[in-house]
Amino acid sequence: MLSKRSEARMHLISCRIRLEKDGDSMSFQQSLFGRIMSFWLLFESTLSFSQTSFLKELGGLQGYFISTLATNQQGHIFAATSEGIFSSQDNGETWTVFGLSGNVVERLAFNSSGYVYAVGAFDMTAKDPYVNFFCSIDNGRYWTRSRISRNNAFIHTLVVNLRDHIFVGTTYGVFRSTNNGKSWDQPKGLPKVTIKAFVFNSRGNTFVATETIGGGVYRSTNNGLTWTFSRLDNFISQIVINPRGHIFAKAISDVFRSIDNGRNWTRLNLPEDSIINSLAINSLGYIYAGLSPTPSLRRYPEGIFCSKDNGETWTQLTTEAVGNLIINSEGYLFATRGNNSSIVRSIKPTTSNEEPLVDSSCADEVDARSQESVFKTNFIITNRTALTLTVYWLDYQGHRQEQFKILSNQALKQDTFEMHKWLVADPAGKCLRIFEAPAMIVIE
């Protein structure tokens, strides 16, 4: 059961009120609701954040509702918020107003020439509230506006392909523009259902995700003129592609992988019953997943998980729920947290190839074993790596017996006996340290 405080918190998670009637969808902010939301987000942003050796909290945007994070070719970070667009050129250390101040901005994208595209919430106070597509060709100083569709479709995703054509996914299917949003057409072959995500591979193929019964992933090989169903029948809300061209599709609590251009799919082994909020892949092909528990199943894992083997195995890096994930060209990972009211960033680029130090004691593992003892003692172990490590007791025959896992930046105390041997290993099972209690151990 959720407490009344938790229930109220869930009702205030989104700045957007959506009314659906007779197939139309619209969103707006009322001044009273906006003030309540701003107060709640400001309160949320003051709650403590357990900084780890993997993440640091960034300042500057607390109290804003952050709809989306995006990055351009230069690696600059952009935040679409309830009060316009903010940008950072120093990996989130400082933020400046970029444009559309006072507007609720929900989606961002960039083309190869540096043009910026944005989608705002429907402004019910405007003369035409459904003119909500914005384009700037001068780095945010001046913006043109246009209307994407006549049926007031709500826009879920905004992307630009390799030919600088703009695609939006809406509640009425896909719309495309080849002239910076001045006019739009609707490609044929796709059902006019909710489209949640787009992605383009190096071969020019387009993949879209539909979040509806009977939907899934569709593929186009001709710039969206025609589409074929890609066999994955699920509620898909995000698609990402790694440097090898492998496709990863995110459902509510599952991730699927295709290594043959979407013809066949395999479900990956992420923790069950957690909500998967976002995926991101760096230039090395490492996959990051942001998880949060379902409201009624709080005991299930949350935080950022990472796979360095194409999704076969996963390591938990953090223990606090995050939302939107992105990785910029420098390899830094950014994530929203606190009901999307603040941003955290990896302390180091995810592409830095720093492995935990291996102690010389590991060379003696073949001969290491515990000796019987009745004298009680303990040890304290601190994990200062970005990985989740496993601690084993080496039994009287020298065999590893797993005892517990220790998360990044976590310290634990363990009772044991004198002359008992212990081993610390990385997620792949590689020995990092062998020690005997009593001891204070730090793994870096």
C-alpha cells in the first residue's frame, strides 16, 4: 500500500495535464498547478542524494521540471524544461538560458548544420494552441513556429535522420518534414497509432517503436516511404543502436536485442519487475539502463545498471532511481532524478578504461585457504570502484564461497574468525584482493 504522501507524490510527477476526449489530446499548465509543482520540485531537489564514485549531482536546474536531456555534435548538453531550454558547454557544471524562455519544452533535436528543433506543450492561451514546433537556425536567438498536424496529435518523440529530415512520433502515427518543419507529410505503411521512439542505423534504415496493443517495432529501408513489421510484438518506448549495429528495444520492464537488423529478437537478463526508464549506449558499446521499482514492489532493484558484453550480464552501478539517460561525445553519462527535477553526471567519462587495481595477494589464490579458529573478529571493506564487487570466503579447501556483494562507494562490516581468508572479485570473477581478518580493506 502507498502512503498518502506517496500517492500525492505520484500525482505531482508530471507538469503536464493531459485531457483525452474524442481522440484529441492536449496538455496545459494552470498557474495554480504550476506553483504547486514548482514548490514540490524545489522540495524534492533539496532531498539528500547519495553521491557515489560513479555519479555527482549537478546544480543550476533544481526546481525545474526537466522533460528531456539532449546533446549536440559538440557534446554540449541541453535540458528541455518547464521554463524553456537551458544549455551547458562544460559538462553540466554551469547552465545558461538557451531559448524559448517561459515555454514548456518537451522534446529537442539537432541537425548536422546545428539547427535546433523543439516541441513545446500545447499553449491553451495562444491564438492557435497547437502550433508547437519550433526551429532555430541561429543558435537559439530567433525561433520560427509551425503546426505539425491538423488533428492536434500529441508528440512523443522528435528525431533527425542522416539526411537532416525531421521525424516526429505522435498519437496519430509518424510525421516527416524535409524543409526544417515548414511543411509535413505522413509516411504510408505505418498504423496511425502511438509512436514512442525512432532510431536510424548506419545503413540508412529507420526503426520506430509503437506503444500499443498489436504494435512493436517497424523498419523502413527507404527513408520512411514504406514500412515492414519487425516481429517484436510488445509495448516499446525506446530504441537504441550500438556501434556494431545491434538494436536494443526497451519495453516497460524488459529490454530486447536484435543482431540481424530487427529480424529476430532476444530478451535480455535485467532485474525483473523493475521499471526501465531509459537506455543509453557509449562509443565502446557499453549499455546503461536506468531502473526504478514499481510503486507496489519497492523491494526490486533501482539505479543505473551497465552491461559491457552486449547485454548478456549487468552490473549495478548506483542504487537510486533515475529517469532520462544520455551520453555525450566526451563519454559522460547524464541522468535526471528527483521526479526529473535535477541532473546527475558520471564523475568520469564512461569511455575511460580504468579497471580496479589487482593486489599482488591474488597470485597466491591457489594456496589460500581458511584455517579453523574459535577466535571471533571482523573486517571492514570499502568499495571505491564504479563496479559492484563480490566478496567470497575461501573455505578450508580453498574454494570460493560467495558471501555478499558490495556496491560502488559502499562500506560494510563483516563478522568472521581469525585465520579465515577472504577474496574480493570484480563482476567477471577476477580476483582483486585476498586478505585475512582483522583488516580494513579499500578496493580502488
